[in-house]
Amino acid sequence: MIPKHAIQQKIEWRFYFYKYHIRENSILKSTYYIIYFIVISFIGFVTMGVDKRKAIYKRWRIPEKRLWFIALIGGAVGTWLGMMVFHHKSRRIHFVIGFTVLAIIDISIMLFLFN
């Protein structure tokens, strides 16, 4: 017969392993999400800058649908920053309100992932 303390140690070890293994995986997953948000935000920032430059030189422009798509998939912080830095699309109220709301949602999701 197996001693009772040996069974207890085995159960405690399994609990310890699963507890920290799951925690490490969730931290790793949240890190991937944060990297994703940073990359998409950078793409949104650069896209706003490129579109502003094209607008100044009266060249072919980036469609507004593409700007909204980048913001919707997680790049709202970058597109909002690009809008403020480059003063691009800042007169259009639906861009100002929409990108601001999406940026707040993105930041809330990131904060949720870290907690």
C-alpha cells in the first residue's frame, strides 16, 4: 500500500504544475496579443502618414475603408496617433470619434489581457 503522504505530495505536485503551467501559457498568449497590437498600431500610424503625404502631393489615396479596417483589427491606437500627429482626417468627426472609441476599446482589451 502507498503511504498517504506520498499520495498527498503527488497531488500537490500536479496542482503546482498545472497552476503554473497554465499561468505561463496565458502570459505567453497575452504577450503575443500585445505584440500584435503594437505591430498593427505601427502599421496604422504609418498608413495615416502615407495617406497624408499622398494627400499633400495630390496622388492616389489610401481608401477610407482600409483605414477603418486597420483600426478595427486592433490598430486604432496607431491610427488615432497618426491622425493627431499628421493632422490627417482630424476635421472629419466620424474619424475623430470612431478612432477614439476604438482606441479606448483596444487599450481596455490590452489592460484586460495583462490582468
